[in-house]
Amino acid sequence: MLDPFLKILKKYIKPDFGIDFAFEEIRKNNGLSFLHRKIDNADLYFVTNIQDKHISMPINFRVHNKNVWNWNPYNGDITKLFEYSNSETGMKVPIDLQAWESTIIIFEEGDVTPHVNNSNISKIVEVSNNSVKAEANQNGSYFINIVNNINENFITTEISDVPSAFVINGNWSMTLESDHFKKVEKELSYLTSWSNEADTKYFSGTGKYDIAFKLRDEYVSNDIKLELDLGKLGNIGEVEINGKSAGTIWMKGQKSDITYLVKKGNNQLTVYVTNTNINRVSSFKEIVPVPENLVDKYGEAMTTTSLPREFGFEPLPPSGLIGPVTINPIKMVKIHY
């Protein structure tokens, strides 16, 4: 039971970071956390999704009448956010985070600019005095409620020319090789975990996947953005499209922007996948000697009557590229009002 002083505080001082659980049809927050710092006249919130599932919901921040920015801690991108709503208790900003993902939200003083109060489109990119730039990841009917000073404009639009997701499948070429594992080369008609196959179960290292795919004209357009989704991955994937780097996938739900790397017609996808060392260690039957070049640092291997629990470890975690691998088109639209 709260003492009277805490009850009074709770009544008159609203939460610094709040979720409308009733509106979101959830009972409690199992893993959304934050840190709040004030820097001069700016409010900085470091928001973290510390759970193994995607989360997407509006969050109320205890700030008022400020411009909103997003600082991406993974690539350094800084973008202004144009979708939020004001209330007596603060500013409500939609937050979308994959499992274990973090972001930085900045509230700064400045001239009030037009913004979107509410919408059902995938992403609001920019709002001006007479138009809205947005992204749609599927066809359908969309609404956007725009606030410009004290005026509101409710607009609707139909989007019908977003291509469907493109699934990359067919004949994959896979090569696994390391200093501790005999080379394995396979042609795969479908993707599966290394841990599921007898000849690749104990491989730890980096494997290479290659596949050719063909894109139709509608996927390569000035108003279409393309994101590559590797699906299930164990554990880290380095992506190349047509011999050029498309980045590294190391977080669950992370995607690669391949818009400017693909072309109409024939393309080549290469993925280098690195797993953890548990697969190799689980195959050990006895203590292995310390490599000669490391003896001075770590000493000789110890003799023991009991083997580490990692020897024979089961079940092994998923390893390699498991997929499905898809290219997701996103339509960039400009709507006038």
C-alpha cells in the first residue's frame, strides 16, 4: 500500500514515460525500458525493448510542444519525426522496436511545424504546409490526420500498385569450411539449419550462400524502396548484392536496404553466415590441447576427470541461413492536401 505522500505524487506528477495499456489491449509492459536525460533545453530518451519480441505502440513522453527527432544508435542517422500527438500529459510518439532493439528520441525546442496526429500508413516521412510524404508496405485504403497550426486536415488515399513481397528461393549453393572442419559443398533446394544435418551439425565458423534471382520491372522503380529480410538466421549475416556490400545483419528483425544495389533482370545474392562456437565444442569427446602459439598466454591444457558440460551439448541452436529470404517493396508516396 502506497503511503499518503506517494499517492499525492502519483496523482499530480504524471509518468515520465507512459503506456496506455488499456488502449493497447495489454495488461503490463514486460520489457520496454528507458533512460531520460536533460541536455540544455532538450530532453533525451534512450528507449530499449528488452524482450524477445517485436513491439509497436504509442508511448507518452512527459514533454510539451517540442520538435521530435530520432537518433539511430546503429548507423548514426538523424531523422525528424512528423507523427505524434499532444495532450495535457505530454507528447505521444509511435515507437516500433524489434526484439532487443534500442533507439534515441530527442525533444527540442523550435518553431512548431505541421505534423500528423494519427494515421494508419506504414511511415510518415515528412509533412509540409501542403503535402505529406509517406511509405506504404502494402496496398489498401489509408487515412492521415494532419495538424497545421490549429487547423486539422483529414485525408484519405488509395494505394494499389505496391508489388507483393518477392521470395528468393531455388537452388542455393552453400560452402562450409574452416581450419577445424572438412569442406562441405552443397546445392540446396531449400534452407535448413546446419544443426539439423549430420554432415554439418558440428560446424562452427562462416558459411557462404549464393543464389541468382531475377527481378521484374515493377520492383525496380524510382518510387519503390526494397528491403532484404533474411528471415531466421543463426547468427550473423554479411550480405552482398551483385558483389557490393549490403551491410551486416546481427539483430532479430533487422533488414538491409538494397534499393540501389539491385537491377532489373538477373541479380546475385551472397550471404556469409557466422554461427557460435557451441556446435564445434559440442562434438568434443576429450579435452583438446592448447595451440602451441597460445601456450605462453594460457598455459598447457589441464587434466581433469570430468568433461565440461558443453561437450555433447544438446539441443544445438539453429545455425546458418534458415530463411525464408524475401525482398519487401515499400511504396514512397506524396499526398497533397
